[in-house]
Amino acid sequence: MSKLPSREEIDPKYKWKLEDIYKNDELWEEDFVRVKQLLKEAENFRGSINSAEKLAGILKLKDQIGQMVDKLFSYARMRRDEDNARPKYQALADRALGLSVQVSSVLSFVEPEILALPKATLADFLNEREDLKVYGHYLDDLMRMKDHILDPEREKMLAEAGELAEAPGDIFRMLDNADIKFPSVKDDDGNEVELTKGRYIKFMESRNRKIRKSAFEALYSTYKGFINTLAATTSANVKRDIFYKNQRKFKSSLEMSLFADNVPLEVYDSLIDAVHSRLDLMYKYIRLRKKALGLDELHMYDLYVPLVKDYDKKVSYEEAQEMVIEGLSPMGAEYIDILKQGFESGWIDVYENRGKTGGAYSWGCYGVHPYVLLNFQGRLDDVFTIAHEMGHSIHTYYSFTRQPYIYAQYPIILAEVASTCNEAILINYLMERAKNKDEKMYLLNHFMEQFRATVYRQVMFAEFEKITHEMAEKGEPLNAEILNKVYHDLNEKYYGKDIVVDEYIDYEWARIPHFYTSFYVYKYATGFSAAVAISQKILTEGPEAVKKYTEFLSGGSSDYPLELLKKVGVDLTSPKPVADALQIFEKLLDEYESLM
């Protein structure tokens, strides 16, 4: 198919059922009005949180409003993601965001007023009312943040600035998903095919090097054409972080970001150090790739092509579902039942269509099952994407069904654990059942690519964020030329001398959406390391490990993330999980080399 289908041309059985959130847009409008009414009720608590009854009342009302806003926002954004060019849902998403900012503004008095209470008084309130006990961890965490929460007026001002603060990311997403158009390139059959972000990796996996080079240059030359605009949005995003860290009295944007999860700075820095200490493994992987492909020069567009020449497995969506179900069987019957429920009950939006948001994600709102957005292309990688995103969704399912709303959302630092654990267990299943040497080598390469992409590449991204934020915090500019140089130098450092760091890769930073959720990407690497450790426990210890893991998945944010991980036997304050993960990478490299 040379042109993408429209949304209407996609078979309904491959679309998610957002009707499970709201049966129609009119019901969305009713909740929108209801939230406005509830905000008026909340205003009555302003200046009067001085009793256990009032404290319970405002916290319950805050939860009720939060749950409704989550529904409004997730429905509107997912409708927009179906086709970013539809003005109706652009408007709905904008209104949902505006309401979210209004809610933050109106409720901005709550936490400062609670923090104004003496600790002893707060303790008395908790003892006085049984229905306040559920808020114990929330209130303890709030007191931990006391030095960084401002008076009610300044909190209101920061909340009202929330919509402005989202502008850099919103501008990037509209440019990236709705406005940027890529040229056509020739596919393996010589047909002119419209290049899209969803199809890009498929081109990168082509056996034809000219096609890879052509797609690589077409993609990045397109971003190059917008590079000054994208540098401006990136710089604005960093400046936003600096504004908030200054207002909240943190020493750095990084410290502010980690503080919310109660994660010490040393975890971030030691992750980068741990990867730096084993860059030799990445350099070895690059040399193996160069040798396996029989190239005199390895370029950045040669990083994704499978190393096994005669292995090109095509997978239908239905086959992919079966592979995931069978591969994850060590997770136990309950987990598999939830997985099947997701496949059969409209959780997933499968295929790419014109205007649809690229990539893949899992999302949801309390009281409704989770959702998964895919852009399925029929590759083996897409099978792992399904396992990955359903890992997120089942984590969400457990948290939403076993925690009260206040603790239902698990923190982002834990988000990649469940998804990557699924991938690690799935690849173990597939490698054990490899039918021949080529299939075994293909899967080994896939797992090695997980280490490259999820540990090394994400840590490189994390270092890019750290460098650029530190530069801006010193008052240095972040224009396109500077961002390109920082990114180029990091690519040379992480990939070594056995690859040509092409000029076009200098623009890659400009297309990374996660940079608009600052200091997010390091969590992929820590999550991957934790997931590898947990997957090994599940595969070797069986049901007992699954039981502990299910308790972890059910934890939401009921405790600090590093504490929740310790309950399943992983301590991220130690370098051990990262070091152990990289030892597995070393074994994979050795095994692959022995099969060459």
C-alpha cells in the first residue's frame, strides 16, 4: 500500500473502543460541565481546612475532580491521536487541557493549607477519622515536599501557568504528527512509497543499503528543514524546567525531577557512570555488526538491519497475539487471562492511518480498562511492541483495580519495568524454541538491540538532557548548532570509532518526543535493568516470584518507587542491577560471536 488509509478505512475490529470511556461526545460535555460545578464546591473549602472533617471533605472532592478530569483528558487526547488533523478533537483536547489547568489553579490552595497545619494536628486528624487513614502516605509525602511548596497565591500563579508550560511539547507534537510531511522513497519492490515515522524502521531494516540510506536521509533532511523551530521548542522546554526549579527552590532541574520519586541524584549519575564503564561492550557490538554485514564502513543507517540475511519473519496481528500469549505463560493464569481480555475487548488500536499519532503507547483512566495505541507493521519487532505495551496496560490494570484513586497511578520511574519484563520473558521463550541457527542469531540480535536501544541509547539521551539543562542553567544558549554538536559528540562517544557518525544523525535529538517530558528517558535504562532481574526471578523461581511481582504491579504509588522495587528484590540504589544487566549483554555478544 503506497498511501496510508484514512481512519474510516480501518476495520472496526482493529480499533480501540473509546466508547468504554464515553459512549458519545455529549456525555463528555456533561462531565466537562460537572467538573466546573465541583470546582465551585471546592472553592468553599478555601481558607477553612482546619478540622478532620474539612480535610476529609476536600481530599475526597479533589479525588473526585481528578478522576473526572483524567477521563475527560484521556478521551479527548486519544480521540485526537486517532487522527491529529480532525479539528473537532483538536478542540476537545485543548479544552480538556485548559480545564486541567483551571482545576490545578482552583485546587492550588489545598496543599499549602495542609502544609500550614502543625504535624501534631495533622496526626490528630488522621487518628480522628477512619476515612483519612488512606491518605497517610500521601500526607507524609506532602510533608517531605514542604520546603518546595509555595504559599497559596504563588501556587495558584504556577498552576495558571501550566497551559503555557505545555506549549513547547504541544507545538512539537502538532508539528511532528500533523504538519511534517516526509517525501516518498522507493521500497524493495521499486515502488514509490510515502515515508512515515511508522514505516521508517521498516526501511531501516531493508537488506538494500541504498534504500536504508535514502530513507535515513529523507527523514532527517525533513527535520533539518525545521531545525531552528525545533531548537526553539527544545530550548523553551528546558527554560520551563529552569523556571520551575527556581520557583520551587531546587538546585537543578535534575534534582527537581528526581525529587518527586524520592530518588537520590546518585542513581542518575551512577547509571551514566555504569554505562560509561562498559562502553567496550557497545564497541564490540558495533564491530560484530560491521563484520556480520560485511561492510568496510558501518553507518548510522546500518544499525537496524537484521544481521541474519536470510531470516525475515512476517507476522500477522493474530499470529503476534498468539506468540505473546504463549511466550508470557510463565506469568501465570491470572496474568494471561487479563492479557486475553485486552486482546478481545477493544483495548488496542492496531494499524496506522493518516494523521494518527506515531509510535506506540499505553494509557488509561481510573475506572476504565487501559488502552494501547499501536502502528502495527507485521514485523517481529511489532510482536515485542505488543508485549511491551500490554506490560504497561496490565500494570495499569492491577494498579487501578487494587488501589484507591489517590495511589492508582504508578510513577513513571516504574513504568518501564512491567513492559520490559514482558519483553525479556518473551524473548527467552522464542530463543528456547528457535528452529535453526539463523532464527537463534536473529533473536540474539534482537535482544542485543534491546540493550543498545534501551540501555545505551537511552542513557545517551539522558546524558544529552543533563548536559543541555546544565548549559542552560549556566546561562548558555541552546540553538540548533549547539544542540547538533552536543548530540554528535555523544554519538561518537557511545558508538566508538568503528562507525561513521553521519551528519544527518546530528538532527536526531529534534525528533525525540520524550525530551518534552524532561529526565524521563533514564527510567527506560533503570527499568530495563530492574526488568531483566525480575524476569530471571520469574523464570527460575516460578509462582513465588510471580506472586511478589503481582504485588509490585498492584502497588501503584502506595509507597516510594525504590521501596516498591525492593519488595520484589531489586535495589536501584545499588549499581548491581545495571552491572548484572550488562553482564547478560556481554554473554549475548559472546554467544552471537560464537555462532558467526
